[in-house]
Amino acid sequence: MKAVQISKANGPFEFVERPIPEVRPGTVRVKVEACGICHSDAFVKFAAFPGITLPRVPGHEIAGRVDAVGEGVVPWNVGDRVGVGWHGGHCSVCEPCRRGDFVNCNNEKITGISHDGGYAEYVVVPAESLARIPDGLSAEEAAPLLCAGVTTYNSLRQTGARAGDTVAVLGLGGLGHLGVQYAHHMGFRTVALSRGADKAKLAQELGASIYIDTAAGDPAKALQDIGGADVILATAPNADAISAMFGGLKKRGTLMVVGATMEPLKIPALGLLSGKTVRGWPSGSAIDSEDTMRFSALAKIKPYLERFPLAKAEDAFNKMMSNQVRFRAVLVP
């Protein structure tokens, strides 16, 4: 099979031939039809994830069909349409797993980091990492939903917001353009915030009823001018931009952070006394990805994407890292 691998830290994406991997007990082989490129693939590119071994095939937004089933695997069959996301498997015996919190498994496997991912024509994954792809979504449309989609959808449904509440989405990139669509179709009064007046039309197309240009003034004050937000979904990975939004919350509002940033947030402690909360949420387990795709198919929510052949993985990754992709890059073997 053809595959793309990283053999050394900050090395090139190598387009290589490898033997088609064999299934083992408890695993499934997937014939990859599409694999999204995520900013987190940089963990492989730069060998930056603790314990990662190289060479490694990246990719944790995999969509395809079951090609072979290992011993003891149920209920998957050859030909089933399946997807695999960041959550690449769990041990089922640690305390988080015993409580059903599989995504926080103490021995969690990560697709494309713990084992080879989807920048290839075939991939073998633990059976518990599979999510069923519904009719109504192509493989290319499904792939980004297995990371960007489940991250935004799953976090929104964990906020406690109810239909009619005001939900503001900070950022209109790979995560944010999906977050606005989900917020709109969940019945929230949806506000989109991004830099530049030129984003207003896009925000409206995605379902936002209000657009706030963060470059035009204080975005927190702009939110308070419309009554404040019950929830702010922070998808932009910028600590200063996220911190600046805290003042835009209503009392008892929630700042939900899903845009990964290594810098600390600056939140005034006094503001917490009104019941405001700052939370984060991991993407989700396989069943969360399945829920995301079902809702997406039902509401006709689809990612904006650009397609690249597998051999152009290096170009696609570089375009994604320099924010030149609108909005998700997808490899098609």
C-alpha cells in the first residue's frame, strides 16, 4: 500500500510503499477513503508528543470501509462504513473507563500517535475506536467531523445551554465554522466573532444571526450590548483572545475552551463569584463521533474543505499550518 510517514523530528512527509497491515485480535482493518489533516498532526511532524516513536503514519480523521475483522470483534462487518477519530482506543479497566469516561482513559491510545493513522490506503485500529458513518455524508465530508466536528458538537451539548440561549462562537476557522453551524441547528441564538468585517457574510451563511468584528472594538462589551452570552465557545487558539471574552458572559455563563493553546488564560477571580465558569472539553469517544455525524447528516451540516491527493500531504499540511486552507484539508488516497 501507499502511505505517508514521518521518520525523524521535523523531517519531510515521506511518500512510501509499505506492506498492507494485518489485523490482530480486537482490531479492524479499514480501507481509507479520506483522511483529514488536523493541526494536531504537528505532534507527529515535530515528534512533540510524549512517548511517540518514529517512523509514524499520522492522521486521526479517518473515513473508509471495514476491509478485514480481527478475532473477537463485534459488531463490525466487512463493507461497513466507519470513521476513526483522535480517540484510538481504551483499556476498559482503569477507573475512568470503569466510570464510562473512555476519552480520559489512563491508558488511552491516540490514532496516528500511539499507532499508525490514516495518511495511508489502509489502517488497522482497535475495534472500540470505530464510529459508524451514516448515509448522507460522503467519506470526504465525514473525515473532518471526526475531530473538528466532534470537538465542537460534543462540547456544545455539554454546556447545559438550552434552545433560545445566546451562544457565541469565537473564531471562524476549521473548528469555528462547524461550531456556528451546530449552534444554529441546536436552536441557539448564535453569535459569531472573528477578526475583520469581511467575515460577516460567511457568518450569516453558516447560520449566525449576529456577527461581531473583534477588531472593531471590545468584543466582550459588544456581547454585553446584546445582553451577554450564556455560552462562549472559544475555538481560536489564542490565550489573549480567549481571556478577552470572559467579560462577555452573562452571570452563570460558561466559557468553553476547545482551541488548544499552551499559554495561560488571564481570568479575573472576582468574575467567578457571579457563577461564571471556565471549562474545556476533549473531543470525544467513538460513540460521540457517531452522534456528531448523525446530527450532521440530519441537519445537513458539512465542513468546508479542500481535497488533496495522498502524495501531496506535505503541501496540504503546510497550507493548513499557514491558514491557507478553507477550512479543512482532506487527503484522498
